[in-house]
Amino acid sequence: MTMPLPDDEVLRRQVHPTAWHPSEPKIDSSAFKPRKNEPDGRISCMRAAVDPADAWKRYSGGDERRSAGTFGVRVDEASEVGCGAGDDSHEPDKPADHAFIEVRPDERSITRKARALAAYATARGPLFTP
């Protein structure tokens, strides 16, 4: 069972360097599409209780080639574009502060949802960059 999250919570998502274009500034929609290790359509995030710099360090191990930084999307923003969000930290393979945004196709494609999530994260700006 997934635990619900407060609508105003900003979930932390790591963005690969190829998906972050700081000169524009813009995040590519690929940052919010499920990766190969996310086959269930749940993109991995950390809860807002995790400091953005700590989220980056935990994910990247300090390697700037793995993540350009920590970016955020609010739970209600994900909901607005048809994506669910939840806390799955109770699952055995997840850390205590893990959450997800569910990006699955319905009347809107994954690409349209990912573009909308990227736009929210772009508008918010980076929460942390190395």
C-alpha cells in the first residue's frame, strides 16, 4: 500500500547532465520519463525532508556525470498533469525517505506528462547544483 503525500510537498528528482540546459535554462522531458530501472512507470524521487544537496550526494556519490542537480515537483503539480505520487519507503528495496511520481500513459502520453513535469521543475529552478 502506498502512503499519500501532502499536496504542497516538493519531491526531489535527480536530473542527468544531458537533460539540464542551464544556459536556456530548461530541463528536457527525458528527466521525467521512466528510466530502464523504473519499468513500472514510477519515477524515483526523495521526500522533501531530504536536503537537496544531500539528495544529490546520495544519488550521485559526488559524481557530476551522474546528476546535474536536484530539481523539484510538487505533489499537486504532478496531480494536475495526471500523475499520481506516493511514499513507497515501506517497500523492502527503498530507502526510508523514498517517494515516486507515477508517469503512465492514459489519455495523455508519457511524453506530454514528462514535458509538463519538466516545465514545473524548470520554473522552480534547481534546488541544488554541484
